[in-house]
Amino acid sequence: MRRNTFFLVLMLVSLSAISCNKQYMYPNYDGNEKKDTTKTEPEGPEGNVTKTNIRDLVLIYGGGADGPQVWAKDAFYPYVVYENNSAFDWMFDGFLFLELKDGKGHAYTTGHSPEPALKPQWESLMDKYFSKDHSFDALDQCITDVIVKTGAPARKRKVIVGIPEPMKGATQWGELNGKMLDFSKDEDRITACNWFIDQVKEKFAAAGYANIELEGFYWIAEEVENTAPIISAIGSHLEKAKNSFLWIPWWKSPGYDNYKPYGFSDVYLQPNYFFSNDVPYSRLQEACNEASKYKINLEVEFDERVLGGKGQKLYDYLEVFEQNNVYENKKLAYYQSENTILKLYQSSNAMDKALYQRFSEIVTKRQKVDKPAYIGN
């Protein structure tokens, strides 16, 4: 009954998304705070985690599903640099590569396709990330081209990789070391995630990129209901290797205010103000208050609906965050749907250009600060 109800809700939300030409990152989020905010207490002590040094982390989708955006070198340009009157300023210092589904019926996290991704899909995801002229390689090439124009940045750009959610339905996920892993068993779920982490690290080291570094990993499940028993073990694996472990829960998702026992090094709270007209403007101030209270970071959220001079909700984020000194005190993540920043950059609309300029000047100003107070916290 739970499974059938879940997919009925998912189907209804999907139809709504199609009506506005939007594929949501948050398929189960209805704009309201969840009724059940009971904390799920993980087992295991807090560790000495490695905090990320990334100031501005942009989410990049497109590793698994064959969508319209191909992340080739030129597509990364407005994410790497802001060009204004022949002056060049560095943009994002962090790039979170993640994927929700493979476009062929398999999901990398709960609710995005009928079937859970298995080992072949996990391997295919890695293959796409490491393919020539795509994703990591394309980002590295883009930075090389910009360096020719403006010189090297003060810091190498950092990469964070999303770990696929090991969903319990994958009872025959695939073989590792001659054993068929069964994700109804927590120990097998942990084994697969640690294998994925180690594979990515090995491949990244072998690639020898000139301008990017692998700093850590991201827990793609935005809630802990399905994965609480295994997260701290994966966090311990990353802690031993001194890799950052990031999480971006939806608004007041259980665990957002008690994240350290899971082993997360950095948490970014989603205000979820942008996605529903039922969420009041006051949500942004409340999000700032929550972030301050629990010493967590924040996410800026927007999608293609800002185009054509309709960016007021994004301006709301930028203004409220400025009023609360978020730019001086917090690390930020940026959800931009598939490629909205690229579309703002390419737009000929005067209001889009003004929004792109305002947004880019905020990011580049943060990047120029020598030693921001929030780094290392």
C-alpha cells in the first residue's frame, strides 16, 4: 500500500511538472512543512569530519539521463567565469555532479523512476562523468581556456560527486568480489556505496586533471527515512580518507537539525520558497534563522521560470540573504534546475541580463574574499 500510494503521488506531481515544462528536483515536496519531523537518531559517535572549503557550490545535473543539456566545454563557461566589459572574474569554486535517473527507467534516488539503479547503471554514471570532452574533462578544459585570458584562480576548482542511493528494492544489485549484493541488507548497501566512492577516487586520480580536484561526496537522498542506518558508516569511510561529506535536505527534513551523528561534514538547508506560491516570503527569513541556530548553510533555488524577466523570487533570495549577512557568514549551494544560469547568460532579454549580472556579482564578490569566516566551520 505504501509503495502504491507513493507512486500515485509521484505520478500526479509529475503531471503537474510537465504542465509547466519543469522536471523538479523535489518530486514529493508540496510546499508545506512535513508533519512528521521526528528525529531519527543514527548509531555511531560523531567523528572529526573534514569540512569543505568550497564557498559557492553549483549543482550540475546530466551525468546519467540523456537530457537536452550536454555538459561540454562551452556550456561550463558562465559557471567558470563572469565576463563584464572585458573584465574576467572567477565564478563557482565548487561543482556538485549528481543525477536522479538514467533516462531508461532506473532511479539513482527514491521516486524518480520505476526501478532502482543497479550496478550497471552505477557504472554507466561513472563512465559518463569520466568520458572525454564531457562533465569533469569538459570543466577542466573550460578552466584551461579561461586561465589563458585571466590567469590561474587563487584556488583550484573543487568537485563533489553524488553517491547513488542504495535502494532496498535492489535485492540483486550486482556482484562485488564474487558476491551478489542484496540491498535489503544494510551491510551490502554500505559496501556498494564505499565501492562507488573508491572507484570515483581511483578514476579521478588516474585522469590527472590540471585544474580540478575531487574534494568529497554528496548524499543524494534528501531525507534520512530510507537510509538512516547506513549513513554514519559511509561517513566514517569518508572521514578516514579526509573527504568532505555533504547533504542538502529539503525544508526541515528530519535530521537537518541533528546531522553530525550521521557523519555529514556540511549541510545546506533548502528553503523551498521558490517552488510553490503557497510558501510565504517569510520562509526565507525563517530559513536564515534556522541556518544560524543550527550552524548549517543555505541553498539558493531557482529554475527556468526566472527567464523572460520573471526573476522576482530569485531576487527575494538574494535580498533576504544579503539582509541577514549570509554572504559573509555561510557557504552556499545553488540549485538551478538543469542549466538556468547558462540560459540567463545566453538570454537577450534586458531583465534577464540584469538578473544574471546581479547574481554573478554576488558570487564573484564572495570568491574574492581572502579568508572568509565561514571556511573551516
